[in-house]
Amino acid sequence: MIKVLNRLRLKRRGLMSEKSRRKHSEHEWLNKLGDSLTLGGISYVVFAIVLGTLIFGVTADRGTVLSSWGAVFLGEVTLIAGVIHFYINHPRSFSRNGRIVLIFGLMFMHLILVRLIFGFVEGDIFGDGGERFGFLLCPLALAPFSVAILLGRAQALFVTVLCSIWGSLLVGIELAVPLLTTNLIVGFVCVLLTDSVRKRSGLVRAGFIIGLIMLIFGLLFGFVTGSAPGEGAMDWKMFAVGCVVAVLGGVVTVSVVGAILPFIETLFRITTDISWIELADLNHPLLRKMTIEAPGTYHHSLIVANLAEAAAESIGANAIKCRVCSYFHDIGKLHKPEYFIENISNGHNPHDELTPTMSSLVIIAHVKEGVDMALKKRLNSQIVDVIEQHHGNSMISFFYHRALEQQNEVRERVEMGEANEDDIPEVSEKNFRYPGPLPQFKESGIISLADAVESASRTLQKPTPGKIDQLVDEIINSRILDGQLKDCDLTLREITVMSDSFKSTLRSMFHNRITYPKDETEVDSNSSKKGKDKTKVGTNGNGRSNKSTKLASDASSRIS
């Protein structure tokens, strides 16, 4: 309350702007809840109770392998083993309560649907064939496919194994082994299909493949047949219905996953590759504005995107995420585009009229301005992270050294008696460093390096493979020594592979063009005219050498 009153008082006096910069770290209480160990422990207890309740409902008269209490005990032991595995192999997800709720919530949704479907088909509507339809209708791809798209293959395998074991405890003894085996295979197929699902249209194709897998196992275990139990006559209509149900079951399951993905992404702040591809549209208002007001920055962002995407592919990081974030990483330069060298075309450099400290403040401000614009346009939170982190707390060395030079000049004037000691400007290194934070994840570190490499490559005169290799090595080594990459989980091996990728991409960008020979007919015609124009050789009407015409034509012939 006191802060609000102070702001109002300063605004009345004209000492504070009406505008307030948006901050990326909104809702800090959500972050605290997401990292709370107490809340995480409560979540696991709730999951154990829900799992026990689901399994205990399977009574002994359904012919289960174990008694109700024995099945509950087995389920709880499996849950404990799964949590230990989750902690060892996925520590980051284990420490984030949102991921815990997402993973176990999807698994329990999967199990609840299995339980409801078998409970429904056991009624009088389906008669003796209820079990076969229940098997074919089970959404065995729901949890594995969802987790594979949202969180990756490793965690999808973890979900597949647990769902298969727990699902087999929810059915009778005659269905336990078929359901366990089929669920495992369907889950593994979902993991394999994840990379091919890069657009929402690919979901239908994946669903059709999963439906075929269900059909194959339905045939193997006798759930897709042409005769009723106890009858020998073949009923092709029943056989066709079984085939259709199996295939449609897979398609419908994957379609439901595609329908709920946008809600899950929004609720848990996760971005899938499908969404990244949709965000890669260059017609975004900020990018279109950049093409007009800051074309140099726009071109720089495209080159950084190419460098970052190739480097990410070389180490197995998220390449499409790197490309999209690279498009937007410098949108803050739209605030004052004329103060950045790539947008200066008329030779006038506005920094010539500023002190080095003021110039560094203008350059540093593009990070804060970029975060402000991104939040205003409601860009993806990971894009905002990259905008905030892509410079880390690195130094703007050009203006820092210029400030040191001016300081030395004033000191020399003081020694000569031409100035006072009070005139010596103070130069603090922190005034020439970006505010940070350092890159916090791999893709952010990749974009940080790609941005530095691309900017430095513009300074190369007559770039050769040797010069390019030396430049990339110097940039990466300086970033490592400055501690800019210590928080982003990039290993030395990955950095070495990325370095080779940067070099390869830059060499392909700066490759030499061959000089095409002139057409022989053109040479003959020029030689026949040479005798007629002897008097004109030497200078043209303006006193300039005629060689300029030849140079112009040669230059135009080399353009491609």
C-alpha cells in the first residue's frame, strides 16, 4: 500500500512515468508451489490412495490372479518402485510438482477409462462377447502417447511400464496377460511414432497405426473372431465389426489426445513440437514490424536461427524450439533500431554522439525492452526466457574499452595540467555487463553462442575456412572462460560438436563463388569491334576509364 501511494505521489510531481515495465517473474507464489517438497509428498500420497481404491474395487469373483488386498499391495509396491525410478532417472521432473501431477494424472485417467470400459461391456448389452469388445475399445495409447508428445520418450517409457502393470491388475485373470502385453507394445509404438508426429494431421496417421497394432493383438489373443463363444459357425459380419472397432479405437484415442493437448500445454506451461512448428510462422506482427523498421536485425535473427537449429540437431536438442526462439530473441531492438550496427546503413552512427556508458545502457536496454514486448504480445514463456538469457551477464567489450581509452586520455591531460582530477570519469565493469540471468537450459545456451558467432562473423574480411574456425573457437572459449554456459547443462562434448556445426554452417554461408567464363560469341563480337573503337580506348566522355564498364559487367555476371 505504501509503495502504491509513493508511486502516485511521484507521478503527480512528474518524477515517475505512467508506464511500468512488465516483469517476466510474475506469480512467484506459483513457482514456490511448483517446487514445494511438502506439496510433492502430499501428491504421492493422494496417488497411492487413488491407485489402491481402483485396484481394491476388483473383487475376487472376477477371477483375478490375487486377492483384492494382494493386488493392492502389489500395486503400491510398484508405485514405490516407480517413484524411486522417477527420482533417479528424471530428477528435474521429480522436483517439479506440476510435472508430477501431469504424469500421474494422465496415468490414472488411463486406468480409470480402462476400468470404466470393462465395467460397461460386462453388462447385458454385449452379452458373452463383452470382454472382446472391452479389450478392443481400451485406450491403451492415451497416457504413453500424451506423455511422449509432452515430455519426451524417456518419461513415456516409464509411463508405459507402470500403466501396463497397473492395468493388468484391474481385469480378470484371462485378460491380465493379453492386456499387459498389448499395453507394453502399444506404448513402445507410441514412443517410436513421436518423432513422426510434427503436425496435428500426423495424429490421425499415428492413430491408424496404433489401431492396426490393436487389431493384430486382437487376432493373436482371439478377441477378433468371426464366431461367438461356443459356436463353430463363422460370422464374417462379427469379424468385420471387430476389425473396425480395433482400428477406430486407436484413431479415436489419438484424436482425443490431440484435442486435450492445447489445454494441457496451457495449464502446465509446456510447449510441444507441434506448437513450436505453429509458432514458426514468420507472419507474426513483431517479425513483420522488424522487416520494416529493423531489417538488419531481422536478417541477423534468421541467420542465428539457421546456426542454432543446425547446432541443436547435431547434439539432439530441440531444433525447432531453437529456430522459433531465435526469431524473437532480439525483438527489443525494435525500440531503438538505429542504435544497432546491423541497422545503420547511411554511415551515421548515433553512438558517436554518446558517451560509452550511455551507449552501453542503450544496448543493454534491448533485453528488457524485448521481455516487455514479448509479455505484451503474450509470447511463449520459453521465448521470453531466451530473450532474457541470450546475453547472460556478458560484457559489452567495445564500449568498455572505449571508456577505458577516454579515461586514460583524461589522465594524460591531468598529468599535463590541462584538466582536474575530478574530470577523470569512473569506469565500472558492471555498467558494461548485461543484467542476466545466464542461460538456464540447453536451447538458450545454443542460441547465446549462435548469436555471438553470427555477430562476430560479420567482422571477417575475406573469410576463409581457417579464419572461420579460429573465430568460432575464440568465441566459444571466451564464453566458457567467462562462465556464461555453466547453468545450461551443455557438456564439453556437446559444445565441441556444436562448434563443428557452427563452422560448417558459416563455411557454407561464406563459400567462394566461381567466375563464369564469357560466352565465345560475345568475345568474338567484342574483338571485331576493337579495331573500330581504337580511338575511344583510354577514356570515355567523362574522362573515366572504359575499364569501369567492363568491371560492372563482370560484377553483374558474378551475382547469383
